Amino acid sequence: MKKRLSGLGLALLAGLLAFFATRGLTLENKRSALVVDQLPELAWLKSEIHLSDEELAKVKALHLAYRPKCLEMCRGIAEARQKLQEAAQAQREWNPGLEQAVQEHARVQADCQRAMLQHLYATAAVLRQEKAELFLKATLPAALGGYHGDEPDSCHDR
């Protein structure tokens, strides 16, 4: 059961990343009601954690509210990674510019992890205690372990 919830947590985060990377920008201009209906990455919450319709609605609202921040973080990570890659490839030795690129990349990743953890705890806060514990048990390992997706074009890879 524990492995299954942990695996589901990883699947949720991977689903969120894939969703945001592939559909996030195109869905921003569509009506919120349509977007709420198209969140298959949240389906496991209803089936595995047995959320009520009311709880699921609260989680969906938090998820949709967090999406723009996540997209912003994804863009920031991609930019920082690109700058670090360019700085590393342009150098033959360690220098202050490369140090700055490494520090910025680490800062952006830490900011993303902080935001993700805040979002997970905010989501858990709208659930009953036993469901919140299951939710956190499933999602925290991925957030704390630095899992950032397997797809090479994922905004969080590497």
C-alpha cells in the first residue's frame, strides 16, 4: 500500500509536469469550468484517497490556482538551466560567471521545491486528517526527493 501511494504520488507529479508542459499555456485562455473537467492527473485522489466531491472540488481549485506559479517556475528552471549550460560549455575552467550560473540554477530549483511543498501542504490542509496524511505520504517523497520527471523536455528534468 505504501509503495502504491508513493508510486501514485510520483505519477501525480509526473502527470502535473506533463500536463503543464504540454497543455498549460494553451488552456490558460479557456474557461475555468472546462479546465476543471480536464484534470486527469487528479483522478487518483478520488479513487485512491477516496475524496468526496466537495474535497475534490477544493483540491481542484487549489490546483488551478497554483498552475500559473508552477508555469512560472518551469520557465525559470528552463532559463536557469539554459544559462548554466551555456556558461559551462563556453568555459574551460571555473570562473565567477559559471559560479553565478550554478548559484542561480540552485536558487530557482530551491524556489520551485519550496513552492511545491507549500502547495502540497495547502492542499493537505483542506482534507480531513486521515486523507491529508495519505495525500502527504503519497506526494512528499517526490517533492523532497527531487524527482523532476523522466521526459527530456520536462521543465524539471536534471
